Amino acid sequence: MGWLDAGGVSWLGVLIAFVATMVFGFWFYSGAGLYRLWQRATGLTDDVVAVSTPVNRVVAFGGTLLANALGVLLLAVLMAGLGVSGWWQGLVFGLVLGLVFRAGAHAIHNGFAQRSPTVTVIDGLHDAGALAVAGLVLGLTQ
């Protein structure tokens, strides 16, 4: 499977892209980003967030770190295997994958869970944006 060969992957690029997506996520879900709108749409009050246990936070952030690392790594492998290069191609490739797979998964799961469409749009935009940022960085570091 040539597309699964990690030989053309820039590991420094993967690390930088991982950090860039985390920074993007921290901003996106901050007070300067869409946190308050997302919070209202989810129904999570400041009181509920404040009583979240340390274990819950570790599990949530641990899962986020692992899933993000795997997503960035797979994006890098796909880009290398498919010959996606340069910042523009990387950005578009990451955006398309983010919209189709990540935002699409939110739409499917949130639709059946009857969550607010606003949550689906916000989370989908975050995921598509994060993979676009990762693709841009990976395209620059090949």
C-alpha cells in the first residue's frame, strides 16, 4: 500500500502541525473564539464546567491529544503517499478531509443524538479548520 508508506513524511512537520492544530483549537474554543456560543448550544453552564473532575479533564484532553496526533500523522502519510505538496494543496486537502470525514461524522452522530445543529456546525468548523491548518503546515515542511 503505497499511500500508507511513511517514508516521505516530515516528522518535524508532523510535530509542528500537531502543535499548530492544538493552538488553533485552544483559540477556537476560547472566549476570543466560539466558546460562549458553543457553551450555550451545548447547555453546559459555567457551574457544570467548574465541577468537572480532574479525572474527567485528563480523559478529555488525553483523548483529544491522542486523536489529534493520529489525525495529523495520517494526514501527513496521505499527503506524502498521494503527492500532495505545497501549502495551498495541503490546506485544501486538509480542509476537504476535515469537512468530509470529521465534520461529516459530527453531523451523523449529533443528528442521531438530537444535539443542537449549532454544536455540529461549530465542532465541524473546528475540525475542518484544524486539518486545514495541519495540511498547510505539512505542505510547507515537506
